[in-house]
Amino acid sequence: MAKENTIGSMQRIGGSLKAWRAISGMTADELAGDVGVSRDTISRVERGDASVSVGTVLDVCDEFGLLHRLEEAVDPSRSEVGKIGLSRGVPKRVRKPRAPQEQPWLTADNWYDGCFMYQIYPLGLTGAPWRNDGSDEGATNHDEHRLLKLADDGWVEHVRRLGANCVMLNPVFESDAHGYDTRDYTKVDARLGTNEDLRAVVGAFHEAGVRVILDAVFNHVGRGFWAFQDVLEKRQQSRYAGWFNIDWGADDEYGDGFGYETWAGVPYLVKLNHQNLELNAYLADVVRGWEADFDVDGLRLDVAYCLDLGFLGYLRSVANELTDKRKEKFVLVGETMFGDYNRWMNDNACDSVYNYEAYKGLWSSMNSANMHEIAYALERQSGDKPWDLYTGRHLLDFVDNHDVPRIATQLSDKRQLRPLYGLLFGMCGVPCVYYGSEWGIEGEQRFGDHELRPALDAPEWNDLTEWISALADARLASEGAEALCEGDYHELLCQPQQLVFQRAAGGRRVIVAVNAAPEPVILHFDAGCGRAVDLIDGSDHDFGAGSELGAFSCAYWLCER
């Protein structure tokens, strides 16, 4: 009886939609383009074909502003259409509610493998002044405890609702300006607040089930760093002179009467000398102190590609020590650019590194309609061939961060944000989203990077945010989570604007299909089975006669076998 009621409802809805389309003067082809499906699908909707996914029917209803009428017409207790929950305001590609699945493969030792990272640059988000010299330039408020905005203004709840389970806080300790010019590793930046504020923020995230890692800037410091100040005062008599690479026979642009090694030639970033064991022991105690005082779960290592490999190995031993203490992995994530990432990502170095190689391919493949670029990188990095480089490792994947243009600015067509994030969450590695990008804020890269690190009063939520939340749910909480988090990469189809690949682990296979084109496509590939369920919207899928994918869309098909 329930099935008959559903079929009857779908037929009545289909007939009404056909009439509304005729009244509006819209052709079936035009409606198909707006909704992002094929003309044949529109015809099936209008015929009342019950095999069409409920999400597609609701999308068509939404095009005519009829969701409220559908809600009034459908008995939620007797119809599958009603049960989907129209009163919530159905988004595009509606999700069928489902309970999170147990993930027995995920343990205290490999929690990072099942991670969705959310990156926050606190000095920017909270509206702090650009310089730590008492000036107000760049400030958007006069709050002495700006860091507490993360706990008080809805950011903890937003991060959890989005589905992220780990937050990366970029520099929070006392610095001269942007955080990467440290003055004191043991004191929270006065522009942000106090050490007690940081403890409160970390505690709030932990209470919400979100881990926290801090940005560790150990390659260089600012000129205001207390030990360098001691060298400026006492010169060769300073006990800390060996912490830096100093040329006493030279001079610098500040007229100090000596020269010193810098990072990348930037005069106010003083390079640390990691051949000095006293310095290394001091920094090790800094890390132990952060873990003990703030209960952090790991570190981001700034410019890890510049760190002495011996020092990096020493940090690994400290992290292992903290892992034993905490009874769960204390993770090290290194910032790297290009080259062989295995140099900095191994059992004696970082657990994970930045995936800048894939970053370029992700947005460039969209802009140039050349999906082969990112496909090459994914196969090279994490494929199922013996010669692939990082299979089994978990690189940090991203489409933007605090050092590069916002992805909504980088893309030529912002409609590609949906398939791009679908690709990000479907590929190997650990996805990372930069604050504000989840609702599509823009930002050009200019001197100082202030446009990339804006002050935001409170988080926002829109269709893109809802989409990313759906992707996170599919990746981390579904029956296919182990495959999406642990599986390797096996390409099934690559075309200029479409990419289809398989992730497999734990006896499950998930096929990730991405369409970056402005029109729907029907894709033909060997799925290895007949049917699947889309982990994103819960709809059933039949691989027979090709797989239809809407314009600017993505699917995660959990295969029946």
C-alpha cells in the first residue's frame, strides 16, 4: 500500500510539474539545464516515474518555488516523498537522513587518517591589529580577549556542524606582526588574549569532539625574539649567540654591527641554528609545554622543508614521547612545497605533509578543462601501482589556505566549487578547509596577505556549506568511510571535464565521479557491479546503460560488491 501511495504521489506531482513548465513557457531542455540533469530525466519526472530519485523531483519543484505546495500536498506518514522532511527547507541534491556508521578501523593511533581539518588564522579572523607595537592598524575591534571569539561567536558549533573533527590554529604565540616572527613561544600573543584563553578555546573544541593542532614556527623567529634581543644587547658575550648563524664581520640593514642568516632573505625573520643542541632542547621543552599546558593534539611545522632533517627527527622522537603519554597519536604535519615528499614524511619525520602538488592540479584542472592534470598527480602519488610514491600515506589536501588566493577567486567559474570540493573530499589524503571558504568568500593575494586572512564576525551557512557538510558526512561517517579514508586510487575514466576513480578498503568500494562541465553527462566505465548508493544524497544508482551525472556535480557511489 505504501508503495502504491508513493507511485500515485509521484505521478500527481509529475503531472503538476509538467503543467507548471508549460505555463512558464520553459522547454524541457531549459529545465534540465537549470536543474543539472538530462532531458530524459525531466521526462521521467513528468511521467511520475518512481525510479527517479526523490532529490531530483524536489530539485524540479524548487525551480518553480513549489516546495511549500508539495509539503501541503504530501502525507509524511504515508509517502516516501513526505518522509524525506520537506519542512527543513530542502537543499539541492537533498540528503536522506541516516545514522552515522560505526568505524571500527579508526583507532587512537590512526585518527589522523580519518581526519577532516579546518584551518583558522586567529590573528586575522578575530580582527587583531596587523602589528604588535600598540598600533590599531588593521584592527576591527578593541577586545583584549579576541581568541575567545572562537568559543563565544559560534565557531566551535560551526566547525562541528560542518563535520570537521580537527582544527589547525595558525600562530597564536607572541610575535612582532603576522605570527611567523615569534617573540615568545610560551605566551599567547597579547593581541589575542592570554594563555588561559587558549586553554578555554582548546577545551571548547575538545568538548565538541574536535581535536586541535598548533602552528609551530621553529625554522626562524622575529627580531623581537627574547634570545635575539639578548644577542643585540650583549653581542658575542650572549649565551644565545650560538642559537643563530651570525657573521660578526658583517653588518645588516638595521645597522646592528653584525649579519645573520634569514629565512628566504627576509631581514626580520632570523634563521635558527639547529646545529645548536641547547636550542633544540629548548624547543623540545616548548612542545612538551604546549601539550601539557594546552592539551593540544599535534603540530603544524611551518616551512618543514627548510628544517634540518636531524632536528626534524628529534621532533619526531618528542612527538613519539607525547604519543606514549597521551595513549593516542601526537601528529606532526609539515608544510612542504614540491620535491619528493618522502624526504619529510616518514617514520623519522612528519606523519603528513602539505600536498601543494595536488593543490595546483585541483584548481588548474577546473580552469583549463583538463582533468588529466589532477588525474596524473593522483595516480603518481597514491595509485595502486608499485611505483606510485605515497600510497598508504595521508597528505594534507587543500584548495586554498592563508598563503594562496581564496579558491572562489582562483576559479574562473565559481559553479565549479561544488565538483572541486567533491574531488577534494573524494581523493586520497586528508581534506582541509580554510575558514570562510566553505561559504565561498573571495580574496586576492596582495602584499601582507591581509585579504586572505580577513576578520569575520561569525560563521555563515549556505548551499556550498551544506554541500561540504554532506561530503564530510559521506567521507567520515558512512559505510564507505574506510574506503574513502584508507583506500588507494584507481582511475576508471578521465575526460577533459570528468574524472571517475575508485577507492577501495575494508571490503568496500566507493566510486568517485566528478563532472566539472556546465551540462549533465552520461559516463561509461566498468564499475565492476550493477548497482550502488550515492553516499552524498542517499539515492540509489544503476550503472546499466551509463551513469548520469548532473552539471557541476559529484557522486560517491558505494558499490553493492
